Amino acid sequence: MIHEFFIQDFTWFFIYLIIVLSFNLAFGFTGMVNLGHMVSVGIGAYTSALLTLNGVPWYIALLAAGIIACVIGTIIAAITVRLKGDYFQIVTLGLIFIAIAVSRNWISLTRGALGLPGVPDIIRSNFYYMLFTMVLSLMALWFVYWLTNSETGKIFQAIRDDETATAILGKNTYFYKVLSLAISTFLAGIAGGLMVHQINFVDPSIFDLEQFIIILFMLIVGGLASIKGSILGVFLLFALIDLLRFLVVRPELIGPVRQMALLLILLLVLIYRPKGIFGKVDI
Amino acid sequence: MLSLWKVSKTSGVFEHTKNSLLEFFSVCKSFGGVKAVDGCTFSVGNNTITSLIGPNGAGKTTIFNIISGLTKPDYGKIKLLDSEITGLPAYKIAQAGISRTFQLTKVFRNMTIRDNLLIAKKASDGEMKSALARVHLHKPLDMAAGELSYGQQRLLEIARAVLREHKLLALDEPTAGVNPQIRQELKAILRGLKEKGNTVLLIEHDMEFVMNISDEVIVLNEGRVLKRGKPQDIVKDKEVLEAYLGK
């Protein structure tokens, strides 16, 4: 039997893989730097938590996590994707602060800063939950691979390279950008649902910028527009965290050393492999 | 057939023509206080090569952007055969049958040649190779477009525009930044396209190129049509020379 430590680690690996893949779809493949990506994860987490706490079966709650994140993501996308470059990023960054404010202040729904404890498990056995997250992450991998190699995926990539040229070739770039964000937020919502059933708790810190920085690190190190890169990026981060856990003797140093190590790796990758390890496009 | 118009060389009024593909009627476009296009009217004949020329700032690229839907006109009408396309978004105008290239090439640099062509049309490898052969670009389909030289990227952009189902091919300075050999190839390519029934609207600064391949030349100055006619007449026209060289 696998050691409990690795079961937990792999479970988180598979959950983060879905998050990074979904972020890669919007950022790496479509060129939309959605800085508010963790908002969709958080919406998924809160949705699944609230529904299961109110007796809704987990499979409906998990699906609803994806759907609600997707609906909200699509509405936001429909309004914001016309914004170009930095403006889109500023607006999506603002979404993080709106999400934090709403989750802290809508106390009747979210219990504010106290969060929602006691979110039920989907599967009692941690080992089977790890397998469950693995199956879902493999499904997400296959889906993103299939999508990015389909005609729709090629249009996403064309928009990333040159939106005007894509429109001139008869493609409704607005529709495809909204579609890309809708799919991306759906997957992120599912990952949020999986996350909340893993830790049985959710609070407004799920929206924190720090969470997003970790996702960004995984994506950039692995490389944009590369599925292999997403897998490697998530793997490297987990490997680094685990390694430091064993190498750093004093527990109070683990956090700062981890942050410095992440920064160092990011710098080295950006200097020597500016596209990331497996990246296909410039950051 | 719609009533289509043509500017008379002698009177400057609009003459009805039956074989026009594109009608650009009284179009105005200002950017702030600058009138980039000022009541411009012309038509493009079916199965012709028509060149738009004029000094810098004459409004040529703005006209191209209006025709292709990247810029909305303040006033005026644009018709492509039976359909009015004024103010439609770029993708709808492309679907209506206008295919264009840009002054600075816009290929999808991170994608392969195959994927570049695939965005234009869901074509077989054979079709794609023959589209590339038409522009004398003999490169593997799996090669990244970003690895092509600038001139080759321009040829790819033209191949992409030609591959699309289109009624009008609008090329914005196709010879800009390309070597003399490709420039000569482009002449042959455009003539070949015309022989195959294509209609080409061209912006070009290379006068030798324009005079060599155009059936008709439209001279623009300060956002207006200054002259329109056969290349041999345009090249001798006093007003045109003044617009280019000053009085």
C-alpha cells in the first residue's frame, strides 16, 4: 500500500494538474491571461461545499461546481474579452478582490472569514479519492489534448498569435475567446470542487493571489501551450516542496526557503528557457 | 445586379458599371480631427487587378481596413456584389468573400504552415501544397511559420488569403520588404490569379510593379479619389505627378 503521505501528495498533484491545464487553455493556447483564474476554482469549491453541506449528492455538487464556475466565467468573459491585453488582465485581477470581498461579506451564504467546515468526503478512503482525482485529471488531460488539436483549438491558438488575422480569415474571435474561457472556468470549477472535498473546508483564502502565483509558476516553468509542460510544471513544484520538506531541518525555515527556491527556479527557467521547459510560445 | 458606380476620368461623376465587384460609395472616416477618408467613391471591376496608390497618408490602408471591417466608416456605403457590408464585423466580411493580407505580415508564427492554412480553410494536404505551389513556396507543411523568412511569410499570407473561398483578394503592399526575386514571382502570381478568375485590389508603393500588372489604377490624395484610369494614362497625369512630387 502506498504511504499516506504520497496519497495526499498525488491527490493534490492531480487536482493542481486540472487547474494548471485549465489555466493553460486560456493563457497558453488562447493568449488570454486570466489573472482571476483562481476565482473560478474558488467558486467551484464554494458551490460543491454549499451543495453537499445541504444534502445534495456529491456527483451533482461536483458537476454544479463546474457549471456554476462556467456560467459566471462565461458572463464575465462575455463582458471582458473585448478588452485587449493589459486591460483584460487588470479587470481579471480585480475579480480576485471582488471574490474575496463577496466571500468575506456574504456571511449568510459563506460564513465569511470563518469559512465552511465539515464539507463531506466524496469517498472515505484517501487512496480511492486519489484514484478518483487521477481519473478526472486524465479525463481533463485527454479533453484538453483533443480540444487543442481540433479545429476549435487551432482557432484558439490563431487568436493567441494574431486576433486580427484570425478575424480576417472569417473566424468570430469573440465567440471563440468566450468559449475558451467557458471551458477553462468549467475545468477550474471542477478542480475547486475536488479541492474542497479533499480538505473538507473552504474559506476566502482560496481566492488569495498567493494561490494564483503557484499556478502561474507551474505553468511558466512547464511552458505555455504545452500539455507536457503543464504536467512537468506541477510535478516540479510538488517535487520541490517535498524535497525541501526533507532537506530543511528547521520547520520555521521551510516557508521562506520554499519561496526563495521557487523564485530561483523561475529566474533560471526564464533566463535559460524563456518559453519554459516545454513551452511553444513566448510568455 | 445592383447599380454600381464608377468615377469618370473626365467628369469626376459616378458612372454606372455592370461588372463591378466592390462598390465603395461616399465613404468618410475621421480619426479625431484628421479626415483619413473624405467622401471617397470608387468601384472595383470583376476579374481585374486594381491598384490603390497615393502618397503617404492618402488613406489607402484606412480604406482597406474599412473594406475588411477592421475600421467602421463614419459615413458611406460599401457593397460586395449584392450585399451591403458596411460596418459588418471583420469575420462576417471575410465570410462574405473578402480575403486580405496586411502591410506587416500577419502569419500565425507559433503555428505550422499547415495550421496557418487550416485556419483559412479546412483543406487536405494536397490542396494546401497546391496553394503553396501557386505562390512558389515550397516548404514542408509541418514547418513553423515563424521559421520562414519575411518574404516567405508574405507568400504564406498570400497563399492563405488565396486558399479561402473569396470574391475579392485585397493585398496591402505585397512587395514591401521582399527581395527582387520574390517581387518578380509576385507579379507572376497575381497575373496567374487573375487568369484563374480572381479579382485583386492592391495597395502598392512600387510604381513599376503597379504599372506592370494593374488593369486600373486609382490614385488617392488626402482621402479622396484624385484620378482613376489605365496605368499608362495615370503615369503621365499632371495632377498625379503633382500629388506625388509637389508643384
